[in-house]
Amino acid sequence: MKTCKFFLFFILGVFITGSVFSQDTSRGGIIYGDKWAYMVTAPDGWIMDSNTWANRGVFGLFYEEGKKLGSQYNTPIIYIVQFPLSDANDNELSNFAETDIENYVKNGAKIQKLDKFINENNTHYIYNVNFKNRQYECFVYTRYDKLGLLIIINANNEKQRDELFPVMAEIINSIKIFDKE
């Protein structure tokens, strides 16, 4: 009987220790806040990490499976940031996007507005952002009701950023907003 109890505690210890040290990654999940929630899925070959940038309010961080994060790895990422809108209309989203982009321009970023098609159901404002030839990003602003979403590609060079655009579109098209009802 003692051997059986010891074995049971040993197995439980292995599972508990493994879960404490494991990174919180998956193929997708539910991201939620006060009066809003949405489900999102990572594309094939990618994972969603809801833990690494959680202290920054980013619970939807995506990168290729098997890659490591950190400045020494230069891993390209895609992530989602939520923001509240005071009105549930496209003018509110447009104003938010323009103000946000103006702040980047003030800090020396080069901006290129794009007219790429991502999803026919939502209004999108899309910008390529270049931070002094060191950081290449693409920002997509979209909304559902009073929930604004900013989806960002962060890449090491322009070619890599452009190659990740279909991956970003796949993430955006996987987003399913839960209605308040």
C-alpha cells in the first residue's frame, strides 16, 4: 500500500512540476476582458502563446512552432492588442488608427497606408510601419462593436514582413467575437 501511495504521489509530482515549468502555448484559445471575448486560432505550423507577454496585456502572441522568443533569436511574431472604442462605428476606429499612426510618425517611423483585402466582414485600416530600417511591422486596425483590435506583424526585414501577411490574414479570419448576449 505504501508503494502504491508513493507511486501515485510521484506521478502527481511529475505532472505538477511539468505544468509549472511548461510554457502556455496552444493552437488557439479564448481572449477575454470586461464585457468582451473572442476566440482565435493559430495557422498550421504556428502556436499561440498566451503567457510570455501577458504582463504587457498581450494574450494572443503568435510565432512559428519550434522557434524561440528573445532578441537574440530574431523570431518574427504576430500579436493582437485590444482597445476600447467609445462608439461602435467605423469613424471611431478610423480616428483611433490615425491618432496611433501619427504618434509613430512623430517618433520617426515611416508609414505606408495599404489597401490590401483581408476580410470582407470588417473595416480594416492597414499600414506598413518601418522603424529606422531596424524593425518592420504591419498594423491592422479592425473593430467589432466597441471592441477595437490591433493586429501587428513584427519582422526583421521588409521581405519577411510581406511574406507573413497571409499568416496574419489567416489569424484575423480565425477571430470569432462572442456577442454580449
